[in-house]
Amino acid sequence: MEIGNLSTVLVWAAASSYTIALVAFSIDLARLADDPTRARGRKAVGIAMSTTILGLLLHGAGIVLRGIAAGRAPWANMYEFTLVGSFVAVAVFLVTQVRREVRFLGAIITGLAVLALGIALSVFYIAADGVQPALQSYWLLIHVSVATIAAGILTVAFAASVLQLLKDSRESGSPAVQPRFFRFLDALPTPRELEALAFRLNAIGFVLWTFTLIAGAIWAEHAWGRYWGWDPKEVWTFVVWVVYASYLHARTTRGWTGRRAAYFVLVGYACVLFNFTGVNLLFAGKHAYSGRPS
């Protein structure tokens, strides 16, 4: 089997493993709904964590083999962006789990990973190949890798903000989250704690995104002779930066906490997704060759 095909098989295997983890995490949440006081020691948790780790190992191996098959860093198009971004999101979740109990994020993170890999394999996939001259630079390794790492971290922050909104709605008596199914929310950390987790992750993601913006400008000057040219990808990268800068500013200096802060995170993450997908698919520009599947 060719290395490129083996990479694809491993990514499919990773998606399958994440799917099992998603089911197991969902079962764990359902049991929390039945008994919120039993927070540890369930068989479903062991299966969920084990299959998530297995999925991450398969996922990582698929990315490495993709790079070997292409003869370059494996993040030069939408398929590869999606592979690496979802890998980072799962890795950040597991690393955070080592430091504190955050397995309640597992169903969302693995669910997003399954969705991302499914779309990557069925919609964005292109055969492993070289890149155009403008991408044949060490800046591909620096600029794009940092961008995908930032996106992965912001994905976990997004998941925390979603749960923050659900938890806050339940505590506020919203009828939409009062059914029995949502009893698992009672076993989650407080909305304030979830918000603090999202804030810390967003702060890290913002620093990396700032570096992405700066590195992209430097690379643009090397490749095209100008630091800024109002290319759609450049514009939306800046839009993402402005949204998260506004979020951090509003939360730290203007007292924007609680639901307002969480909604800000959701808007910011929507901009990240659009930057990684919609900009490549809807707009023509100098970055189009690195994003559009053939």
C-alpha cells in the first residue's frame, strides 16, 4: 500500500475510534443525568478515554505519513488544515484532562473531530502532492502550523463556552434545558469555572493567532513583495484577531462576563471556521491554491 493511501486509512481508523469515544462519552453524560453525584469510575469513561487516545495516535500517524507522502509539512491545503486542527483540539482536550477533570468536554470534542474528519475525507480530500512555489518556504512550517494549533485550542474553548451557556440556562430555569436528559449539566463545574477555562484557552489561542497574523505578513512580503494586500484570507485572519482581541478586552477591562462573554466566543469561533473554509471556497485570492480541493 502506498504511503498516501495508508495515511488515508489511518485517518479513517482515527475517525472510527473517535466515533466509539463519542458514544462512550455520551453514555457517560447520560449516566450523569441519572446520577450526577457519581462523577468517577464508570466503565464508559475508561472506554471513552482509551478510544480517544487510540484515535489521537492513529490520527497523528496519518498526519505524519501524509507529510512523508507529500514530501513537505502536511498542512498546505484544506484537507490537511482540517486534519491537523482537529488533531490539536483532541490533544489539547487530553492534556487538559491530565491537569483537571474536563471529560465533560469529551462528547463535544470527539463529536467535532468526527465531523471534521468526515468532511475532510469526503469533501476536502486531495491526493498528497507538492505545493506551488509561493508555499515552498520555511514559513509554511511556521505560519500555517501555528494557525492550525491556534484553531485547535480555540475549538476546545468553544466547547467550554457552549457548556457554559447550557449550564447557565439550566440554573436560570430555562425550559429548554430542564428535561431529564440535561440533568448531566448539574454535575458540571459552575458557569463561572467553565468561563474561566474558556478564557484561559482563548488567551493562549489569541497569542498564537497574533503570531500567525504577523508571520503571515512577513511571509507575504517574501513571497509577493508586500506585507498586506487585502487578500480575502488576510482580511479574515485580521477579522478573527479583532474579534478575539475585543473579547479579551471586553472581559478583562469592561466587565463582560457570563453569557455575553460566551456569545463573544461563539462569534469568534464562527469567524475561525469561516476563515478556514468559507474564505477558500467562496473567494478568489492568492491563498486559493492552498485551500480549494480539486
